[in-house]
Amino acid sequence: MEKLLDAVAAVVCLVSPEKVQSIANRIRQAGTSKAANSLSSVVGTPAAAGVVDQLVDAWRTTSVGADELASMLLAAGHVFTKTTNQQSTELVWTGPTTPFVSARRTEQALLQVINAAEQTLFITSFVAYDVSTIVKALNSATDRGVVISMLLELSRNHGGSIAFDGIGKMKALVPAARLYAWRDKADPFLDGRVHAKVAVADGRMCFITSANLTGHAMEKNMEAGVLLSGGHIPKLLYDHLRSLVATNLVSPV
């Protein structure tokens, strides 16, 4: 049965919902033996025909009836479509590219999160400078009523590890932003740094990346990340960041 379930999953992941419906209808109408000989003709690509053939092979090793298999396909297809519509994941990449993989650029992804925010936006970064497009988008977000929170690394003069006052500079560039720092660190984290680079809009969309808020990270460095829309991860991340503030693990500047 596990082999059949895997085959059903492979079909609904590769074949369009309309084709899955056609396959299920043909199985119901033709019955086990006749349907098995004609299912691959429903789809139009060799890859899709391959997973349908695997479905047929797995089906023949079970006692599952035609109606039951058709229902399995329809149920699996419904769940897959609903999940896909609720959450999307995109690869984000800055740096050298190849013709073989398509990916969003870091600046594009970050701007998408900022521009999508309607109520709240929380951003963390180690350093922040030389990002005029991002600053412009952040100020536009505040103009439309978005509450912006930013957690950045402190300068050495304020107990942190970077040479310049990135927090002070960001405060001047985005005056309405609520800026936070990681000051009081428990023993396991005494030499810790704010190395997390994330942006979360309304707990609905988040960008998790290796890139700092710098011009080089947006345009020149080799940086990687993922852009998540929907699902539970953006909300979990936002709740965690807000909890850091609420429990005074990070403090306002």
C-alpha cells in the first residue's frame, strides 16, 4: 500500500489538477483492467506518463478497487492544490547565475516583503548601510501606516562588534522605525552577534537570507535565501521576534 500511496503522491505533484480529475474519471468508468491500459494516454508529457505508469504498476500489486483509487487521487490532489495555494517557497540568489536555475534576486525579494506589509514589518540584520532603494521602500511603508521594527548589531562604542553606528544611521534614514539591540546576553551568548537576516511582513510573508542590508549584499555578493508566502513559518518567525522584544531579550534603542 505504501508504494501505491507514493505513486499517487507523485502523480498529483506532477500532473495538473484537471488531468488528475480525468485520470480518476477514467479509472472509475473503465474499471481496473481497462483503465490500467489507457491511463498514460491522458497526460501529454513523457515525465507525466512515467509517473502514471508507476501508479498503474503499484496499483496492480494491491487489492485496491477502481473507485477507491479514484477517490485517493482526488483527495490527494485536493490537499496538494490547497497546500500549494496557501504557501509558496521561492529560491533567492544574488551573485553569478547559470542557465539551469531560475531564482529571484535578493533586492527584489526584500522589496516584495516590504511592499507587501500592511500592518507590521520586522527586519533583522548584522549591518545596514548603502541601501537607498530599501530605505525608500521602508519610508513608504511607514507613510501607509506600517509599524516597522528593526533589530541590528550594536557598534563597538555601544558594546557591539561593528566599527560604525549602523543603528544610529538607520534611525536617521528611517525615523519612524522602532530600533532594537541585543544588549543583555546570558552566559551562553556573551560573545554573540545579531547574525540573523530576516524580514517578516504581517506574519504572512518572510524572507530568510544570508544577505545583510548593504549595497554589496543586494548587488555583488554571493547570497542565498528563501522567500516564503503563507503557511505557518512567517507567523512563527514574527511571533518569535516579538517575543524577544516582549521578554526584553532585545531592547529598544
